[in-house]
Amino acid sequence: MPEGDTVWNTARVLQRALAGARLTGSDFRVPQLAATDLTGWTVRESASRGKHLLLRLESPPGAGAPGPAPAADGSPGPDAGTRWTLHSHLRMDGAWRAYAPGERWAARPAHLIRVVLRSPHAVAVGYHLHDLALIPTAEEGQFVGHLGPDLLGPDWDPAEAVRRLAAHPDATIGDALLDQRNLAGIGNLYKCEVLFLRGVSPWTPVGAVRDLAGTVTLAQKLLAANRGRWTQSTTGSLHRGQTSYVYGRRAQPCRRCGTAIRKEDLGDRVTYWCPVCQPEWPG
């Protein structure tokens, strides 16, 4: 699953491609938005919130509401407004790509395309996007209001992240770091790398972690260090095979002690750790 820095980078790709542009066409390939036409709409900005992408738009005068039709009982749909947000989530396999007009698109099956946005200078294509919805900007909270402090956002607040983590002392620290309600942006990669660097077993109860503040501060520093580039590194090296301490290194020697790195799969939650450098709790 893409981590917060990947989503942040994706938002900047869309910002550079579309911000300030008036759309010359749109093509939605999901049932709930199939009849939506954003031609003439202006892209105000592209932003990220944790792992969510928010493309904020302004409708032209008199455009009305592009949202759901009135309900079956005759009650109106959402109030018409000038500012709307196209929300999307990448989950495991989603991606946005920006192309110059006339440029050949990436060799991906056409059936994976969920939306195409055209402007005079760029074409943005969303592949395999999830939770795609067009909502009034004032109602973004229905998608992101539950999230904890964003490690790469202006709202980053380490004290609040620690407070949220500490509120569930019996949860394992590995699961707690992945819970976006505590802090937004950490995925499996950063979970594994942060806990290795802190010398904490992923199965340690939150209440037994000695320095939660140091843990969340390190997580923020690692994500921030990878903003603006697609190669994620926690070691400081960008060379292939040298970018992580434990993540993706099952059975390879620990870079500190030489012990074979272990891996455990629980659905889409993959954990890598060193059994010596991260002793089981109680250690």
C-alpha cells in the first residue's frame, strides 16, 4: 500500500499538471460519476491528507451541483456550490499519472482507468482508484475527518499523535502505527523501519513502549526525508538493495547484528523485524 510520502508526491504531480487550469474535458469510468462532466471547471489545488488525495475544483457560474441526483422521495441532493473536491484513495494498486496532450499513456489495461481529466497543457489519468467521489469541499470531513495528525501535513502535532496512541495501551505498537486514526501516513514500510530503528518489537503493547514521542518523531522525519522523490530510503542510501534496514529483506542478515530478518504476513499487513535487535516483549 502506498505510504504517505508517495501520496504526497502524487498530489504534487497533479498540482504541477493541473493547478490553475480550466478543464477541457473529463471522463469518469465509475458508475456513480459516469454522467458527471467537469468541462469548464477550474482546478484550484491538489492536496493530500494522510493516504487520501483531494483535488479541489471550482465550478463555473451557473454550473449547479454535479453530485447525486435528488433522492427518490423528492428531497434535494447536495446544495449547489462553487467549490468541490474530487476525492480518491490509492489503496494497494491505485495511481495517478500526468501526460502531455498527445503523449502516449502508460501501458496499463484500459479497464483500470477510473477517470481522465483534460486541460490545455496536461492530461491526468487515474488508474484503479478507490473511494472516488465528488463532494462539496466543505464536506471533506466525511472522508478525512477521522484521521489523526498528518505526518506530512501542516496539522502535524506529535503530542496529539502520542495522545491518540496512548489511549489504546493494549494494542500492539505495530497495529497502532498503521491505524490512521492515530497518525496519518504510515504504512507497512515505515512501520517496520521505525520500529527497527527504535529497537522495539512490533508486538509490544503500546503501553510498554518507553518513548512514544521519540517513535512518532522518527516516523515523521523518515517520511519527510523522502518527500519529492519516488525512491524511499530509511538508510540514507538510494542504491538498489540498500534502501531499508528490514523491510523487504526476509532471511537476509540484519545490518546491525547479522541475524536473519524475519517476515510475517497477516493479510495485507506485512511485518519484517530482527528478533535480536527487536526482542519480544517483555524484553
